Amino acid sequence: MGQSKSQKKFERNHLKDTIERRKGLKKTKQKQQLKAKKRSRRAEEEGHEPGEEDAKSGPNGRSPKAGDEQFKNMSVDEFFQGGFEVPEMPERGAKGGKRKRVEAQDEASESDESLAEEPVGGSEEDDSESDDEDAEDHKAQLARLAEKDPDFHKYLQENEPELLGGELADIGDISEDDQEEPKRKKQKKGQATTDDSDEDAAGGGKNELDRATVRKWQKALTEEHSMRAAREVVLAFRSAAHISEDEEGKEFKYSISDPEVYHLLLTTALKHVPDVFQHHMPVQESKIGKLHVPTESKKFKTLAPVLKSHVTSIIHLLDNLSDAATIRLTLGSTLPLLPYLLSFKKLIRDTSRAAANVWSTSSTTEATRIAAFLVLRRLVVIGDAGIRENALKATYQALIKGSRSTTIHTLPGINLMKTSAAELWGLASTDVAYTTAFTFIRQLAVHLRSAITHNATEGYKQVYNWQYTHSLDFWARVLASHAFPPTSPLRPLIYPLVQTTLGALRLLPTPTYFPLRFHLLRSLLALGSATKTYIPLAPSLTDILASPELRKPPKPSTLKPLDFRTALRTSKAYLRTRVYQDAIGDQVTELLSEFFLPWAKSLAFPELALPVLIYLKRWLKTANSRTPGVGNKNGKLNASIALIVQKLEANSTFIESKRGQVDFAPCDRKGVEGFLKDMEMVKLPLGAFVMGQRKVKEERAKVLEAGRREEEGRKEEGRRMVKEERAKGGEGGSFSEEEGEGSESEEEGSEGIVLGESEESE
């Protein structure tokens, strides 16, 4: 139903004035309440009983009487006219001269809206006075308890010291949400105000921390496991964690200006605060190894704000630290606190993120990365399904972020990340491991499909980059480590990963991206060898030999050999050169031998190798042709291919001679699987050849690693000399940490080629 005419007229002419008048009445009422409170406070200061003057002007002008005398001479009508305000009865045993607290009943009737419009002055002072009197009453009660029941008082001292000393009275001040400095209590009349002057002298109203105070806290933590000292250490530690930032609007209780005090405080907080938590609330472990913390207890609720503040400071510190030793100490102190954090999902998520960032940073040392990995591993072991999933996701995202650039200096760290992260998927439950692995492998397949369907000029770059390549290699390592048993839940993921990898290496089959193809082929070879799965990789290797890059005579070049470990694509300077042809020949020979090695003792090896042998012999016949314009005229390349042909033929002949002596039929599964099972791989022609290749490769890798470490040592010595010169006041010049890191770093899609170049190269 619509509004009436009178209502519309009222809203148009009188509504605004009515609202303003009501607001004015509210303000007037509030002013009257303030005046009443001031009169009550003034009466207390002059020694009168509060409310005495107001009572004189009460109903019928009668003065109030205490106790039953007030109601004896009052009629029923007078009683109801006076309301239901019951006067406060005098306390028993109260000494004369002590000021009593009277709660004004009109304060309860004040609305939140009126308080928000005009704040009542002096309320904080009243609250602080009430807190002082509450503390005095609490101390008096404890003194009487010690006299009446000394045994119970001793029990409280041993088991609940915070109830006696008030150690955690304002523990909420250090929660992660409340970053303000605790309110100071009002000083009584006649008390000196030297504390204010001392704090102002310290700067910003903060307490300057000295060595003696930290030593005192450290002694209390180690000898008494004092929660009071732990609380102060956590407050000071929070100030130390934010000391490098100029944060507006944030004030801390302590200030630190001495570097020695800062270092002492950091070591005290990181080493001894976890021991205090373990002393007051030990972690319970079940028979099956499951950890439990009594989070429903009152003590845990009391300790929770201290714990949350301490862990929040640790997370902030990890994001800003650069010293390797300090980072390791911080990560080590986090390990014993993880069981207490299982009920705080946000803190767990932030902790795993901070640890994963340290673990994936290329500038950190190997020992520091291992310390960060131990934190992630601990979370996967003790956490539930949700915590494990968050830890695995944080680990994978950090791995992708840390593998954006791959050089000779960052490659060892990336391999360490892939090896250690693969271990986490074996520790997680089967459901979480399968779900996360399936999700991320599917994501890689979606990227590949997008690159194929959207045939844009630069579309392939979302696949042909270091991050995508390392991701495929990482999942190959995960499945190679944990998908070997036939009953493994991860084994069904082998097929989609192999299909995605094969699609990626065939996306752009140009000589420019032969290094990327070799990376992906090695990942699939390792996966097939570990899981005993046959993956048809021979066509992908023989396609390389069919490329025009290897069928035509090379151009002479003085370029240094290409390092395929840190190369994703080849620059134009290497194409059609003898250096590049020889390197490709070595790679094809090595990968073909590694592909046939797992099946070298199989009964079907001669039939498996026959198509490849026929193709290689035809290729050699064409490559060695002396007809003008035919063949590559590269003796070294052709010799390496001829060598692998010889080893495959020798191994086929050896298998044929051995299987001619068997007395079981091909349908005998047990006999087929046991064929040459006890023979060592080195005694086979192909096995001996591959073992020799691996030994030469290992020696070459050791020489390259020694050269890399020597180069890093020279650069570190240069940095040290520059720091010393700067410390002495010299101008040492600027020094870049990335100087000399190598120009072969590959950013995501940084050096991609256009599709027209592939057509020109062929």
C-alpha cells in the first residue's frame, strides 16, 4: 500500500527538523549524564558518599537510608515511583576511610550510538583506577589464601604461577592483530614521574633495551622456564623483527640500538622460547606417532597469544633476513613450534610460504635450503590433509618460481629442489599426493593444448621455457620415485605425463630447440627406467638425425662447445656448424644407448632393436656417400653413430645365442622374466658400453663442477675485498653480484624465435 498524503507532507516539511531535534535531545541527555558523573566524582574527592546530593532531590524530597530502614517508611506507590534502583549495601569488614567503588546505574543506559557521537572524557582514567583496586584486592585475597591454606597456595605456585603473579594479565597486547603499545596505568598522587622522562629520553616513548635485561630474561628462561620472561622476550623480539622497517602507525614496547644487544636478544628468543612452550605444555605423542596438543585446555588458550605473536615475528624475520647462519637458526627454532600451530591454519600457511621462499631462493646456501626443507617436511609429516595440501602447493609454486633462470651456477640448487620436493609427495597421504599431482599435470597439459590450438606467432613460448621444462622433469622424478609398485596410486599418472611430454617436444621440431628436446627425453628415460615402463622414444631420437642440420656438410667454426645442461635453445651462430653437429651426435648416441639399456637382457631385445638398426644403417650409408651434394662429410659424427650400431648388433647377437639355449616356451611367463636375471649388466656388450660412457660423463662433470666452484670462490673473494675497502672508507666502486654469472640464463620466453625461422632453417 502506498504512503498517505499526510505522511508524504510530514516527510517533506517536518522530517528533517524532527531528526535534528531528537539528536539534540540525545546530546542534552548525554551532557546531563556527564554532569552527574562529574558531581559524583567531586563528591568522592571531598569525602562525601557518592550520590548523596542527588538522593536529596529524590522523590518526595526524602533522604535515602541504608538497608531495610529505607523501605520501612516507604509506601507501595512511593516504592514504584522511585524505580527499581536498589541501593548498594555496605561491605562487611570494610575499614573506615577506604574509598568505595560505586557503579553508576545511569552508565548502563547509555547507548552505543551516543557514545560514538561524543566520547566521554576521563573514562580511561576510571578504568585504570578500577584495575589498580582490582589488583590490590587480588593481592589481599592471595595473602589470605597463603595464611589459611598454605598447601594449596604452594600448589598454585608450582603449577599455575600466572594466577599468582599476574604474568599474563595483559597477554592480549601481543597478539598479531593488536600491534599497539599496552596502556600505562595511571599514577597515584604524589608519585614521581621519572618514568615518563626516562621513556621520553629513550625516544618515542619506548624502553631502550640493554644487555643486563636480556641476560636477566635469558637466565629466567633457562633456569625457571618463566612465562613472564618469555612474554617480555616475545615483545622485544617483535620489536627486533621490525627494526629494519619504518612502519607508520606501529609502536613497540622496546627499542634496540646496540647491535650486540640485538644479536643476544635474537639468539635468546630463537633458542629458549620454544623450550618454555615445551616445558609448560609438552606435546603428546600416540603409539602410532601422531602428535597431539591439548588445545582445549585453559593453559593453551593463555599461551596462544604469545605463540602467535612469536611465530608472526619469525615469519616477518624470514622474509627480511639475508645472513645464512641467522636464517638457519630461525628455521631450526620453528621446528619444535610446529605442533602447537596445527590449529592455526593461517599461521601454518604463512610459515610454509616463508620456508618455501627460503628453500627456492638461488642466493641461499645449500645448508640453508635443507633447513627450510626440513620445516616443509615436518608439516607434511604431522599435518592433516589440508595442511599437507597447502605445504605441497607452496613447495611446487616455490619450485616454479625458483627455476625461472637456469645457469651453471643455479642448476645445482634447482636439482636439489626437485630431488627434495619429490620426497614430500612420498610422505603425503595417497589421496593428497594423487590429487595435487593430477591437478598440476593437468595444468601443464592445458598449457600445451592452448599453445597448439592458438597458433599464434609467440604461442609456443608458454611451453618452451625453463619453468615448463623443469615442471615436466619434476613430475617425472616424483613418479619415478613413488610410482614403481604396481599398486601405487600415482602409477596411473605415468600415461598422461608421458603424453604431455611427448606433445611438448614435438610442438616445434626445429634444430634451434634440440637442447629442449634432449632435456625432455632424459626425463622420460629416467621415468621409464625407474618404473620399468616401455616408452617409445626411439622415433623422437631418429627424427633428430633426419633433420637437415645433420644431413648437410657443416660450416667451420671456432665457437666453444655448447653446454646442453644449461641451454634451452640454440643461437643462430651455432646452426650448421661442426661444433653443433658433433655435440648433437654425442647426445643422440648417449640417449639411444640409455634407451635400450633397461631392455638389454630381455628376450625380445633383437626384435626391439631391429627397426632402429635398419634406420641407422641407411642413414650412415647416405651420410658417408661420396656423391657431390650428398652426405654430411662429418667423420666424427658418423663414427659415433656407427659405434652405437655396432654395440646394438653385438648385444642382439649375444641375446640370440643365450635364448637358443633355453628350454621354456615363450608362453612361460616366469621363465621369460627370469631370463638372464642373475647376469650383471656390465657383462653385456651394450651394458659395458653404457657404463663406460657414464664414467666419462661423471669425470667431465667433476671437472666442470670444480671449475664452477673455483670461479665462485674468486667472485666471493672479490666481494670480500670490496667490502673491506668500503669499510676502510675507500670508494671500492659498485660490484654486481650477478656479474659474470654467465650470459646463458634463460628467462621465460626471453629468446624465442618466430615460426618463419623454422621454415627457413629447413
